[in-house]
Amino acid sequence: MEVIIKEIAVYAAQFIELLAVIVILFSSIKAIIRYFKDISTKSTGFLPHISIRLNLGKSLAIALELLLGADILKTAIAPGWNEIGQLAAIATLRTALNYFLERELKNSNPKGE
């Protein structure tokens, strides 16, 4: 039974990582398309519209959460001290990235959405 659970956890972690990649890829392509449409229709320069940055930032925050979840699943199946230390470092970095990204999103969005 333990072997089956470990196999499920491995596949689940890989699937979640794939979802994070899809979210990043889709949102990046969408942001690039919107950016080029925005600069081609306006003469305001090359700075992206705030809504483009906010949507991309929200998607990246979701992807970071997915990747953290996948790392937790991977560590749950092989909980050696080395893996636990790596998870702690990864979780700290991703949490810090997510914190600053969320802060940037809140500061950039005057409506607080």
C-alpha cells in the first residue's frame, strides 16, 4: 500500500508541476500578445499597461503556489534530512517571491482587487 501511495504522490507532483508550467506559459504568451497590441494602438511608449502586469503577476503567484505544493508532495515520499533541508530552502525562496509579488500586485492595483 505504501508503494502505491508513493507512486501516486510522484505522479501527482509531476502533474502539478506540469500545470504550473502551463499556467506560466499561457499567461506569458497572453501578456506578450496584450503588450504588443497595447503598444501598437497607443503612443505611450513601451511600458506595459498596469492590467497586463497585474494579470501576469497573479498567474505567476498561482504557479509558485503550485510548484510549492509539488515540492511538498515530493518531499513527503522521501523525507530524508537532505530533502527536508532542500524543501525548507525552496519553500523559503518561493514564499519570499510570492510575498513580494503579492505586495507588488497590491501596490499596483488601486482598487485592491
